[in-house]
Amino acid sequence: MPQTLLPILSVSPTRALVDEKMEVVVENLPPGFPVTLHSFHHSEDKDHWEAYGHYITDHRGMVSVAEDFSFGGTYKGKAAMGLLWSMRPVPGSRKGLRLRKMNVRTPLLVNISVYSGHSAEGFRERTPLASTLIERWYIAPGVQRIKLREKGLRGTLFIPSGTPASPLMIIYSARISMTHISCFLSCFFNIVFKLCFNQAFNILKEHPQVIPDKIGLFGLSLGSILAINLATESPIPACCVSCSVNNINTSIIVKCIKNNDMIRLDENNHQIWREMGLATFNTSKLVEVSVGKINCPLLLVNGDDDQNWPVVQYAQDITQKMKAAGKEHLLTCVLYPDAGHLIEPPFSPHFRATRFHKNVIVVWGGTTEPHSEAQEDSWRKILAFLQHHLYSSPILQAKM
């Protein structure tokens, strides 16, 4: 490349919430010049993550990631956010990694660089033509984070700024951390993370920033069991969102997981729990949740390649029982082809299999591009659902 040309790399915005799209543009290069756009993140777990795409500059010597095609790399085709959703551990990393932001009071930092030629490795040993650092935030400016330690209650309250009172969302999870999702939803709602529902309600309904009749539930994975159980047994929730649904009674979930003779291993010796879940589904009719008692709107979000749990069968069962109870009008089901179990906020990297604990890697399922599309679309649908049932103002847009 002629030395007189000074490449220009611009990313806009450089500081944004994690669901906001970014524009990556390279300028001032020769026409028809091959380049590699590369993203790099050093995680809180001290692991390195990257994504990259191969591009050819146009007749103006420019590349726009949103408009131009990637001809190779961790993603292909036109993908404005491919530098984020296709991130993966760098070669040689520990097995079974999952990228999670635990300290949400600091941003997720990503270095975006452009390199000469089409490369697939050795980025850290090369000098980029240009680079810039961007910040991706899970928590908006002004959100308060308050630890709750009252009358045996343990949890975290996130209070959004700008309104005297807001609806309350209660977030449930188990081993899968939901801190990042909790903080992100706190841009719009008061959030209580990991609490006993009735106990939380009794303490928080008098809070001056909580609208007591506008309380929603959100559960992902094992947390969906708690959310469905509470939506069934309590008259309090105004709505409920369940991702990767399960309507097993909480009393048998530990027994189910210990009943591991149905666990299957894939070619990498990673555990697939789906058959264990099917066995539970076929033998748990006497202890399943009576979902016909649900009286609040319910949104089910699932992926049809979920290898961790038979969510399609459980969603069908919930649909049949709510229809029999005359409550089908309360139910909305969304099923995404080739998406897996961990349906998270948009542009989050896809994890087909991650370490569940020290000696076990669990297969979650999904294929990277369709799973990422599912995360982006489902997030819009979740916000619209919560907007409709907890607010009366225009549709929420989760951007700074």
C-alpha cells in the first residue's frame, strides 16, 4: 500500500448499550484492496476473544461493514454486527468458555482494528493499519444498583433514572448468571434480581419508585421454572417472559438432574441433556405445573435446536393446557429455527457448548448466525411484550 495514504477507521457510536448497532467504516485505502476487520476483547476471566471478516475495498477505497460483504472469517456476507456476535475464544484458549460480563458497572471493551490482506491468525503479532476502542454497556447512565438485605431477603434492586415510579421486573436464574440481562432491562424497569417473589413483592410494593400493580417476571433456562411456577400460583404478576421454557414443578428439578442415566455424550464428550428432559417430560405428569391457572399474559421464547432441554415439547404442552383452560389468548409462543438454549440480548456471542462446572461441558445447541438472528429478533419482541403489558407509552427502544 502506498505510504502516502493514511487509512481511517471509524466506529459509531464508540459508547453504547449492548443492543445498539454500530457502524464500522474504513476509508482512504486503494480501490480493490484486501483488508481484514478484526475485533478483540480481553474478558474479566482473563481470556481473549476475537472475530474477523475479510473485505475488499470498493472503487472509493472504502469498506462499510454494514453494507459490504465479508468473503471469509468468523462470519460471511453482509453482517453489520458480525464483529460482535461471531466472537469466539482465540485459538489455544481453555475449553468450554462463555463470555459474560459480571461487573456491569464497567463497560465491555472491544478493540476494532483493520489489517492489510486477508488473515485468519496472528493478529496480536501484527501492526494494524488503524484501530479504535469501543465501549459496550449493560447498564445505562443514572441507573442505581442497590443491594437488598432485609428480613432475610437477598437480592439486587436496579432503579432506572428519569421517572418517579416504574414497573417492577423480577428476574430468575439458576447457575446461568442473569446479572447482565437484569442490568440491561433496568434501563426501563425497576429490577429485582434473584428474589423470592412474594417476599420481594411484600417488601417492595411500598417503594415509592415501584408501581405495585405493574410487576413482571422474567426467567431463562432453570429460571423459567421459577417464573412459570410463580405465574401459576400467584395473582400478582402482570406478565411473564420465559426463555427456554420448562413447566416442571420445582420439587422435582434436582431429582431430574441427578437422574443422569439419560444424559448423552456428543463426539467431543460434551453432555446433551435433552433426552433426560424428554424422560422427565414423559414421567412427570403428576407433578407438572398447572399452567391452566395462569391469569397473566405469557411469552415463551425458544430455539428448535435446543440440545439442553426439550423446550418445543414443553411449549406445546403449555399451549394445550392453556387452550383447554380457555386461556390461549394469554399465550404468545416464538420458536426460532436453528437457535439453541441460551437466547440472550442481541449481538451476544453464540455458545454451542460451555463448561457447566469443573468437569462437565454442556451442549446448549444452535448455529451461530441463526442463533444470533434469534437473539436480535426475540429482544425486540420481549421489549414490545413488556411495553404492552407494563406501560402505556410508545414501544421501548433499548438505546442510549
